[in-house]
Amino acid sequence: MRTLQDSKTTLCSALTLALALAGSACSSQRNGGGEAGEGKAGEGDAQAPGIIKIDGSSTVYPITEAVAEDFGEKSEANITIGVSGTGGGFKKFCAGETVLTGASRPIKPSEVELCQKNGIEYIELPVAYDGLAVVVNPQNDWVDKLTVDELKTIWAPESQEKVTKWSQVRAGWPDEELHLMGPGVDSGTYDYFTKAIVGKEHASRGDFTSSEDDNVLVQGVSGDKLGLAFFGFAYYAENQDKLKIVPIDDGDESNGAGAIAPSVESVGDGTYQPLSRPIFIYVDKAKSAGDVEAFVNFYIGEGAKLAGEVGYIPLPESVLSLVQKRFKDRVTGSVFGGEGSKVGVSVESLLSGG
């Protein structure tokens, strides 16, 4: 079974190789017959024959990397996977530099505008579900749950340098420092969390320890009794012996009464709110034939199984069939209206037009 550590090892190797050879963004290459030839594609060419250029979210990367490995056993296509983050991936995609990008949130207005400016029509395809886990150190014996309001108290911009102790979050908690950790501000995970908790993407206090590598955040919380962090559920699932999960109460009993912890079941059925989300790939419609079409069809068909292997929550068959139809019909645009993250919505309902 693949693990996130396997994917991170591949990612680090890709980073090292790309930096050493090109001094540019990281990339790992997958080929059923060996390494891709550098002379096969011109600079900025998103689709030379036999080459599929991909970039985007580090959250989506483990799934894409697993799909590329398996597809490479059946195809001679060369697949180059970069990891610029959701925002960085959209910049390249909307500039025509890649044919496919991974995203841990829907496309937002500035990215829609950039794609329109460059004549890029995109096909938005959900590929899995992910839940954002809020975690503390196992030695933390006072936190048994958090409400959305308490999370907002912790993370809101106005809390910077003001809410600095656990006792300021809830009466009766210890008068000890609160040490916060989270993804970097260019991360789609950061964007979604701030939208869900604070009410606005990219709005939070700035005095927290950030990292684009979720394993660094795992290590930080596991070694700090006073720490609190958020990141993708898959990283908690792989490190349960080092972390304590915090159930979240959104105050809406229609999602389930009381505080609910993230799990495969609660994320899959939407009861873990507001921190459950779909993750995506976006495909350039103009370059969606040939090897790209074969790869995307393979991604949709095999992605559910592979998503589960690397710790994400597979889409149900009812949603997968809608995703397959969306790609077959080359439906462009975003079911989220091109407005970025939306909280508490049903992907199945949006895809079916409900």
C-alpha cells in the first residue's frame, strides 16, 4: 500500500533533481519506458507529443503521482508533475504552461480572469474528498472538542498577539501559551480553512508557524504539548500514534449533533462540517485529446481506488459517474461559480445541476 511518506519521498527527490538540473520549479517524471527526453518539448509548451505537463497542489500530488505511476505501466506517455501549490499551479495552468493542474480548492476569480485573458477553457473535475483535521499533542488533556466559534477566536486576524494562551479560548483551560501551526498562506488548504472558519479566504492571524510540508506540522505538534495545528486528514490518519484529533462542533444539528471527528465516514457523508472538502484536477479543454484524454479517463476510473491507497476519501460511484460524464462532454467552467472555496455544499448536487 502506498503511503504519504512514499509520496513525500518522491516529491523531495523530484525537488532535489529539478533544483540541481534546472534551478527551477520541482518536477518528477513518469514514463512507461524511462525518463522523458528534454528535447521533446519547447519551453512553455504544455503538450508536445507524448508529454503531459502537470502542476499544482501538494495535497492532490499524492493521488496524481500514484495515478501517473500506474498509468505509466500502460502508456508510453511522459508525465511531468510539478508542485507549485494550488495558487502557483493555477498561474502556470492559466498561462498555458501545463495541461492539467491539481487544486485543493475551486478556482477563484483572479484565476478565472487569468485563464480568460489567455484563452484557456478549463474542465473542473473533483477527484476525492479530504477533511481538514485539527490536532493537538497527545499530552494535551484539556481539549476534548472545539466549536467553530472557538476556532475563529484562535485564528481570526484580530486575535494576533491578543489570544496567546489556552485560557483565552475557553474558561478553565490552562494559563499556558498557545502555539499555532498550519500550512503556508499560498496553500489551498489554508485558503479553505480560513474561508470555513474565519469566513474569508486568506484571512487569519500571521503569528503562527507555517510549512508547505504537512509532515513538518505533524512533527511540530507531536513534539509540543501546547501546540495546535490543522492539515489534511490523511496526514493525521498516518500519524495517529503521535497526534490527538479534535472533534469539531459547527452548531448545526442537521449535520449531526455535537462535536464530530473527521473520519472516512464523516467526511464522505458530509457530516464533518465545515472542514470537509472536495479536491480537484483542472484540464485544459483545448489539449484534452490523445494521451491527455487517456490519462484523465484513467485518473477518473482508477483515482477512487488510488485516492484510498494514499489516505484520501474516494468519491462515491454516484459522483464518479457525474465526473466521467462532465469530462466526456467537455463541460467547461466551475460548478462553484469561479468564486473559490464554498463551505458545506454537496458536490453531487452541484454536478447534477441540483
